[in-house]
Amino acid sequence: MLEISDLRERKEEMAAGLELKLFKDARQAIDRVLELDDLRKNTQNQLDNKLAASKSLAKEIGGLMKQGKKAEAEEIKQQTAALKSESKALSDQLAQIEEDLRNQLYKMPNYPHPSVKPGNSDEDNEIIEEKGSKPELPEGAKPHWELIKEYGIVDFELGNKITGAGFPVFRGAGARLQRGLVNFFIDQAIEAGYMEIQPPVVVNEASGVATGQLPDKEGQMYKVENEDLYLIPTAEVPVTNLYRDEIIKEQDLPIKNVAFTPCFRREAGSWGAHVRGLNRLHQFDKVEIVQVTQPEDSAKAHEEMCKHVTGLLEKLELPYRVLRLCGGDLTFTSHLTFDMEVYSAAQDKWLECSSISNFLTYQANRLKVRCKGKDKKSRLLHTLNGSALALPRIMAALLENNQTPEGIRIPKTLVPYVGFDIIKK
């Protein structure tokens, strides 16, 4: 969540940023936060004065009792009883104000980076880089949803029988390709200095709130009935929550983690050609990279993460482009996001395969993840994460772009991971 000091000191700048993210009534929302914060401070001050008065009277009572002045002590005890009652009322009032303040802050998105441009949807995102040659496919080339049937490597009908739509079964070479991609992505991340984590794929509500999935995205997450538990939409949630309520040592920064998990998303919405086959799933595999850094280092870390992901795409021989998301397409929690898209030749379209985001202190403020420096003062850290990579659309592009009359060619870098160089019918 946003820091109150920023809202107070940079009110107009913050309001303009929130409006760029299409947040309505930004100034009124900021005014409400500041009003509640002033009320919190005033109530806390009153409570502190009452508690100090009670403490002073307690000492006075002790002194009178030692002097044998029991009657006078009893009179003062009545005053302390009144102070305790007033303190209890103020304490309850303070708790309610803090809850109202927290809930108001939860409703407000992160503010965007100055480079983020206005826009309402993904159609307004800015293309900042495009690399790789689009492949020329043989005559009669097919989209991946036809190829997977022809080669028998992914079965949607079996998945539908077992679970429902959007839960495919990978078979034979398809399963080996999935596993090979995961191992390749993890090995590349470890080589880049990331420590591998194997987290739970079910999290509690507190974890969802801490990283910003809740209360913003309940409709996109699968909830365990009669339990305060959710299936993760991304490994970002459990991995970032490893550091919730922690004070990190300076020498341990930056923290760099990588995790492979299945991801679960309800993805409610229309179905059509743009979401056929592997283009949109309810369950999919993804390798996620997460960093926790000093504030002054997060911009460099963000750039490093983007280069890591584009390096993976180049090794997979996939044409790609990089987009800077506009204000209207930025996620609720993101300050700055770059999307990576791969070109899918048979569909003649670009498919998003990664989002790499810097959250500044927005998540850290919810997580209460801090660092204490040499001056003994603690400060909030910055968190970042990105897909490195999500498998479904990578697999779709690999299948379509590498189809030949002899079969589906495997990029050289993956051959050691899958054990074959071509998928045959």
C-alpha cells in the first residue's frame, strides 16, 4: 500500500499518478487518508496522555499508601478508574480508526513511474523493442491447437473429463517438453544468481493481502471452500511472503529467488479464437523470479530482470517484443511493468509470456519487510517479480514456429533437456 508520508508530501503528484491508472476520485481518496491519519495521531496523543496520567497517579497512590494515607489514596484510585475507562474507549476508537485507514489505503493502487504513458487498455501499451525474425512456415502450417491433436502431445478432452475446461493433460513428448522448459528456466535463473525455492501452492488470506492479490482480485483466485486458503495465481505470492514481517540485514541484499509452481486462475471472461488451446488456461506452469532490494537498487534490478527474460527468449530462438504498459493496463500493485510477447507464426499474433514489475515499497509496506542500516533506522525495501517464464504461450509459439514437414523441431538449447531434437507424429 502507499506510504502516507508520500501522500502528504507529494499530494498533487500522487493524485495525478493515480488518475493515470484510471483510479476515480483520487484527490478525495487521498484527502480521506490524510483526514484519518490526522484523527489517528490526535487519538493516539489523547491516549498517551491518559496513560501517562494513570501512571503518574499510580505512583502517587503508592506513595500515599506508604505514608499511611489510605483515604487519600482511595480518592485518587477513583480517578485512575475513570482514566482506565477513558483509555479503554480511546484504545477501541484508535483501533477502529487504524482499521478504517488501512482499508482506505487498500483501495488505492500503486502510483505509476513517470515514464508510464496514458492509456485505457493493452491497445495503448508502448512497444519499446522488437527482436528476431518471424519464421516462414511451410504450406499448410497449423495453429498449435491442431498440432497438439495431430501429434498427440496435449489432450484437452481428457483434462475436461478429469477436471473441466482449461485444465489440459500433457502427454509423451508434450510432458517432456514442459519438464524440459521448466528445468531450463530454473537452471538459467540459478546461473544468474537466484536461489531456488519450492513454496506451497496454497496460501492464506494474509499472504494474499500482503502482496496485493486481496482484496483486489478475489474473483480471479480459486478459494478453498470453508477454509481461509487460496490456490496461488503465481509463485510471487508465497515467495514474496517468505519475508513478511522480517527485518533483512543489509549484507543479505539483494534477495534473489526463483520458483517453479503450477498457477491457478479463474480467468473469467469470453472464450474465442484468441483464447483457444494453450492461449489461456485455468491451470498452467510458470517459473517466477523475485527480488527484494534496497530502494536505490530496484531500478537496476528491474532492468537486469528484463534482460534475463529476453535472454531466455533469444536462446529459445523466438521472435519477441517488449512493451511498457500504459497507466490503464498496469496492475493494481505495479509501479512500472514491462511485458514480453512472443510471436506465434501460425496465429500471426503476439502472445504475452512474461510481465516484469517493480512495486517500489507498495508490497513491502503491506508485508512490513524492512532493512535496518548502520544508523539503526529501519526503512521499507523494494520488491520486484517477473515470469521467467510462463509455459503455455511459450509452448504454443515453439510448436507453431518450428513445424516442418518432418515434424516439430526443438531449439538446440532445449535438446539436452528433452532428449530429442524433433517431435514426430
